[in-house]
Amino acid sequence: MSEMGCSIRQAPFRGWEAYYMENGLVRLVAVPQIGGRVMAYDLGDYPFLFVDPDLAGKTFSAEEHQGDGSLAAWKNYGGEKTWPAPQGWDNDEQWHGPPDPVLDSGRYTVEEAMATAGQATVRMVSPPDPRTGVQITREITMHTDSSRVTLHLRFCNVKEKPIRWSIWDVVQLRAEQQLADGSWVHDSSCTVTTPLNPESRFERGYNVMFGAADNAQWDVNREHELFVARYLWEIGKVGIDSPGGWLAFSQGREEMAFVERFPYQPEAIYPDEGATVECWTVGAGQVDNLDYEGSGIHLMETEVLGPLQEIGPGGSTELTIEWAAARCPGPVVAVNPAGCAARPLTVGEQDKGLFLTGRFGVFDRGDLLYRGYDGTGALLAERHLGPVDPLQTLAVREVVPAATELVRVELVVRTGTGDERLLSEAAP
């Protein structure tokens, strides 16, 4: 188990003023001056987030950010940011961005930057936006011996009348590979997955919002009841009314997975016809005045939307999202508190007992435990299976004793602080 705690330091990042948060497993870089963005989230030496190299280190005036107000005028730095939803240009109940010189790209104020042995926190606050009435607070917390990062997002109403918005968080993820000649192309091993809604309001389980209706990237996996987006460098966007509370990106070539976990409120009203998550891809084709042909940009977006909330004058609404990352072969087909699975736990019988198999990524350093239970929930068996680490893919191939009373088995990760989290479970 590592004894390295969390740290914060100020230093330049790609030419911007930045705050580095590190814990020996992950590195996160927050850049207040360009919309309070997170511009890096690295597991070990693997960088998940996209940064536009042509905009690295650059800043612009509010007028330059706004341009003619079209999507093509947007200075898309990359990284992760928080916006109000729904997006649109039809009326003032929609956010007319990006571009947006205040919430998307204004200079955020750092209210707190503090580290202890157990965690590190950076809190950034946007300028008040008179048009939407929103002031955004973004509090980012990193935890020791873990790839987990908590994003606590708050919208405050600075108007003298009620406003109604959803908190919308957008992450742009690298989906590129470099060829032998040094050129960059899209990486078709990159995949986004999220659970389908068995009672979806959308005929296919997802809603094509932009781009071709027959975009070959969009698919479903009926075995695991998932929406699947495979990156083929086509432009488009879909919304999914997923009730699962998780959204995952995997880069298959290097076996890297990035997961977002968030609360789902089944009785709430969500924007964009009920979407709780959305996926946008840059690629060939055209949407409005966006055309990425020849741009050299290859990325997938994972987007989490909170419920639409009416916020009274001086009031606020909040959304908490947990990030985590692990080395895990993709695509991700299941997510539990302890980690993600490319192949969930299966139990087979053999002469010597029960044969447990599965392939996972874990979010915390700790120890893997096997447990078996009878029909009353009583513990029948327990075994320590060894240490686990987010930097190492976990391939389970274990034989455990069989018992006639056994009805459920599970894998659990016990962290260094004693917390126990479920990784996977199955019936013999």
C-alpha cells in the first residue's frame, strides 16, 4: 500500500496558470483562467483528456470568445467543464452556447486549494452570468490511494427571479492513435458505454440529436443491455435516458478505462427529452456550421446531465459526480462501487470446487476478498485473493471450495482505510 498522500501545487500547464493535484496514482490539473476547466486527468502516465494543441496556453477577450456566436467560433480548449442545460438558441430558457465568454471561458476565482494526507480540494467559482442568472461553483476533491475524484457542482441564482436549469458536465476524451509516420488518426478501440433504460422513451433506446440517423457508431449490446458508441470518426451526438448512474469510456489498445458515477432520480424531469447522459463525437460530416474535416481532432465526449431544477433568487442546486479510472480491457460492460468490468464475475463447477473468472479494473489500492453466502445471507466462506491496484488489470482465475448451501458469491475490495466496496457478484 502506498504511503503517499495528496498534494497541490501551482505551476504552468501548457502555458496556462494551473493547480496540480496529485496522489501518486492520478494527476489532475485545474485551470481557473479558462472556465475553471480540468485540463488533465492522468492515471499513471496515461492522459485521458483531450487538449487542443493549437489553443494550448492561449487566452482571449470576452469579445474574441463570443465571436459571431456560432459553434464554429467556439474556442474549444478541451478538458472538462460545466454548463447549463438545455442548450439552444430559440428562447431565454435555453443556454445559447458555446461560445460563452462567462461560464464556458471566463476567469474563475479560486476560493480554496488545500491538501491533507487523505485528500486534496480545489474550489473554483465563475463570474456571475447576468444572461442565465447562473454562478457556477466547481469543487474538485482527490482521495489518497485511489483514482477517485469527486466533482461537487453548484449553480447559484444571481437573478431576482426564479431560473430553471440542469447542471450539465462535459468531458472531452482523447480518442487518437499515432501511426508509424508520426501522423494522428482516430482510435477505433475507443468506446463509450452506459446502461439502457428498459422502458426507454426512445425507440432504439437512444435519441440521435445531431448527425446522421444511421450513424454506424451508435449501437446497443442486448447481452448486457447497454448503449454502445464505437468511435469511427463520424460527427454526431446521442442522448440516452439511462437509469444506471454510470457512463464509461474505454481505450482498448492500452486497456484504459474512465468512469463517471452520478445519482439518478427516476421521478425527476431531465433536459433534451429526458436524457441523463449524452455522447458527442468529432469526425467526418457536418452539423450546422461545424466541419472537422482536416482538423486533426479526434475525441469522444461523455456528458452527464442533472435534473431540471427551478432555483429561486439567491438559491442553489447541486450535483455530485465521481470520476474513477483503472487499467481495464474494454469495452466496460458493468460498473460497481469498487471498479469496472470487461467480463463480470462468472462461476463454473469443476472437480476441485468452483472456478471464478472475470476481468476487471479497480479504482482503489487495496486487497481483493472472495465471499460466499447462503440463502439467508449468512457468510459461508471468505478468502483473501491478493492485492489490487488501479494501475494493473485484474484477471480473476480462482478455484474456491463448493458448498451445497452456497447461493451467492462476491468479490470485494477492501481499501487501506478499511472501506469495503463490491466489485462483482454472481450465483453459482
